[in-house]
Amino acid sequence: MAPEVQFPCDGDGVCMRCQGKPPAEETLTCGTCVTPWHVSCLLPESLSSSTGEWQCPDCSGDVVPSAVPVTGNANAGLETSGSVLVAAIRAIQADVNLTEAEKAKRRQKLMSGGGDDRLDEEDKKKLEIFCSICIQLPERPITTPCGHNFCLRCFEKWVGQGKLTCMTCRTKIPKNVARNPRINLALVSAIRLASVTKCSVDATAAKVHHIIRNQDRPEKAFTTERAKKTGKANAASGRIYVTVPGDHFGPIPAENDPTRNQGVLVGESWEDRQECRQWGAHFPHVAGISGQSAVGAQSVALSGGYDDDEDHGEWFLYTGSGGRDLGGNKRTNKIQSSDQSFAKMNEALRLSCKMGYPVRVVRSHKEKRSAYAPKEGVRYDGVYRIEKCWSNVGIQGSYKVCRYLFVRCDNEPAPWTSDEHGDRPRPLPNIPELKKATDLFVRMESPSWDFDEAEGRWKWMKSPPVSRKAVAALDPEERKIIRKAKNGNNRLLKEFGCQICRKVLSFPVTTPCAHNFCKACLEAKFAGVSQVRERSRGGRTLRAKKNIMTCPCCTTDLSDFLQNPQVNREMMEVIENLKKKEEEAESSKDTAESSGGNNTESEEEETQTVSEVEPPTKRIKL
């Protein structure tokens, strides 16, 4: 006598055995497959659970060997594919010599029709499981007496059309099978056992990391073994030769060039963008803008990507990114399909315009319309400053693009000039398209990178932005040293950090609104802003108006305080004491490590006695 078959509830919550829709309190949900089952239609043996959560008959491991018996030779058709497949999957699971990834691959191969390696050719033919109608893995599989599998929905749709013959072999389907089809539970169990294949493969693949350290990279760009195509399109970057992070602003000095000790000079050329990245002039392989929307843009590449670009050497008009559908081919992805907005990389350029940051510029031989582009390769042409940015309708005449005015401000002469000296401050050019521009932004405050008349060169007038990225060219040991130094300053930064330069306070000043800044940072923030502003109207002179200088952290007016800011001496002493303690702790730690750790207990006792006698810090008094 065949065992009694148990059925779950369908997607609508209707029990497939009693054809009724039980309430929620009369159903049990399987902890493995999350399928609801009607409690009244379950056998008493299936309600017991040895583990903490209940598992349905399909997931508990007690696979039903056959379905409800059918007259004639229909029973043989039900047993053909299910029992053999379950046995094969059980054999793969029980093999201790296979890893989880190998088991997952074999289960996947088995379910896709490839079969297990240890099965003979006769069994392989029996293991092809797919619906004969939708040619997919059968959902709620029905096996006809002729041995072909169908989805329950596909089978009912086929029979509902009055077709009582098998779609594959044209064998007549018995009326009782057509009227009351039964789900092949053996196939259900086999499919559920193999359904974890994709998750297992993804989980094992996610743990594999392919890391190549900078010192192990070749001198030129290379193609990895995992690249689908060979050539420069899929090439990985070669060794990074400069010790600057990816968000470094301004020129690359000699101290960041340990290989040649000269820095990146104006006029240097490289074979392609991959080699240009190795020297830090422009890090992205393909993108024309390198930057972050919250920090600013560090470099741009002129490579003829937009017809709106105008290159005049010492100054040029640059077009932002976006507004194109890059999902098409090369013929269609150069057509503007939407408006550009000041977001992402465009916002990074506008922030560099606002703060007056220097932007490195490289020109590519792909820019065919410019007389200043190199004949071949990629060339570094120095740093520029963005003076204005605006939105305007592009040459294509349908959508708006973001436009930027770049003006050269480098201490080295341009590659196309015979001058021996670098740039001097020059008046801005006349831009006719500004008459129709929208969202025009012009920098009003003093720039961070400006010309010093006393020294006769361009330099940082304000502190440059603090880097947030790691240096790719450093060795792991050097990175550990830098990380240790940063951890040592965490306490100082947390308690005594400047709100402008984000570093430990140097000559701290405390404003009336109780905010702390470095004296140099606060003065540089309002450099060039006078206390009063002269006014006139209609040819007559009005009274001078006082300029409001708001605090960088709040709306408090600091104009009176900035006339003579005083250094907070007590806070400066506390910072110096904390620095000395950090240095002493580091030196004692290094000596303990060098001595082999023999004096660890005595050092702990000394530190405990010192901490008991030590008076409270001045920070607490403040």
C-alpha cells in the first residue's frame, strides 16, 4: 500500500488536498521553504519536529517515494525521473570528498540536464527536467503516464483547451489524470534540494578576492587572467609611481615622486590614459572628470567628448558629464538625450569653482578640433582654476549642458609657449554665451589657490582639502605606520579639532559662539573682506555699511571679534600636554616591544601609580 500523499497550500492560501482556505491560525509555515501547510491535512508524524523550527514533509528529508497510485502503467511514469534524481542529489550531498562549491556545481549540472559524473548514460537521459510547454524548470511538476513533465499551470491550460494528448509524444492522457492531476512530490523534493545551488555558488564566489599589491604590479598596464577580452580595453593599471592619494589637489611635487625625485612636470607625455594614471596626473581610465561631489574635482581630461568644448590654450570652455544614454552603441551614445544638472561630477567641478581649487588638466590626441592637443598620447598641461560655471543649451539645440570656464594658473610655462616663466593673473575672456546662460555661478570669496605678489608665484593661500583616500603606491608596512599615526591623533581630533581644516588646533581661538578654530584658518577664511563697505546711489555717497562675517559653523557675526582675535592659551597648553603624552606612550610602547616584553608588569604598575597621583587635566577645568 502506498503511503498517503501530503500537499501544501497554493499561492492563494488554498489547501491542495481539502480544497479549502484555512485561517492563519490553522496553518504551519515551513522554516526552510516558507510554504504554508494545512494542519488538519497533515499526518501526525509530520507535526513533530526535533529541531527548533518546523520543517514540512518535503524539506524534512522524508521524501515520498511515489504519488497516489494510478491505474495501469501510469505509476511507472511517475517514478521514472523523481526517484533517480533524488538518489543522485543524495549521493552528491553525502560525498565527503567534495567541497561545498563542488557540490553546488554538480547539483546545478544535474538539474540542467548535464547529469552526475558517476551516472551512466542511461540515467543521464532520465534526469532532464523541464516543462514540455514552457521549457522551464517545472513549478509544481505534473508527470504524465508517458513520463513527460509539465508545470501544473501549463498542464491545466493545455487540458482546458480540450487537448487530451501529450504535447511531446502525442500519447493519450487518461481522463482521471486530466481531471485530477497530482503533483509529483519526488520531483518537488529534488528541485528544492537543487534550488540552493545559485545561492551556494554566489556565497562561495563572494569570498574569493583577487588583490594585486602595487609593488607586485608590472611597470606597464596589463591584462588580468579574468578579463573577458584581451587588449587595453580590459587592461588593469600598472604600478603607481607617485605617493599621492586619489583625491590630491594641485601639482604633484618632488617629495611625492620617490622614483625620479622631480614630480610630474608640465609637458610630460604618456602613451595612453593607463600610463597617465600611473603618474597620478589623471586617475580615471575612461571618465573625463576625477572628483567627488562633496570634496571637489582634482583633474579633467580634454579628449573631444563634447562638441561644445572650446580650447584656447591658456583658457578653455569645458562641458560637464551626463545627459547621454550610454546603454546603446557608439553611434547613439554621443547624442544628448536629457539635460545635465549640477550633480555628482558636475557638482564636484562647481565646488572647485567655489573654493578656487587648482585642477590638473591633461589633453589627449583624441581632441582633433584643438590646436593645443598633442599629436599622440596624453600630455599634462599644468593646473587651471575654474572661474565661472553656468548652464546653457548645447550645440545640439535641445538639452542643457553644464559649462565651465578654466583659466591657467601654473608656475611652469605651458608646453606650447616659449616663455621661461609661468602664468600671471590675467583678465577673464569675454564669453558671448553668458548672455543666455542660466544658473550662473561666479566665485565671490578669495580662492584657495592664488598668486602671491610678494613671492611672485602661485601657491595655496588657504589650507588644501584633507585627503580621504589611501595612497596606492605605499607598501603595506608604510600604510600601517600612517594608520597608527592617524589613530594616535583620533583623541586630539575628537576633542580639539579645527572645524575648517579638520586637523588638530594650532594656535586655537575661541569665538563668542563657543566654536574653536585655528587662528590662521579663521583669518584666511575672511582674508580680503573689509570691515565696512562703501555705498553710493544716484551720484551721491551713502553711509558705509558694515560687512557681516558669519561664523563658519553658525550664523553669529564675528566682524568685531576678527579685528583682534586672541589665542586661547589654556587650550593650547592642554593640546601640547596631550601631544607629549601621546609621544611618550608611543616611545614606551616601542621600547617595550624592542626589549622583548620582559618589563611589561613593571610598566603597568608604574602607569597605574602615575594615573592615581596625576591631577585632573585642564580640559576638565575649562
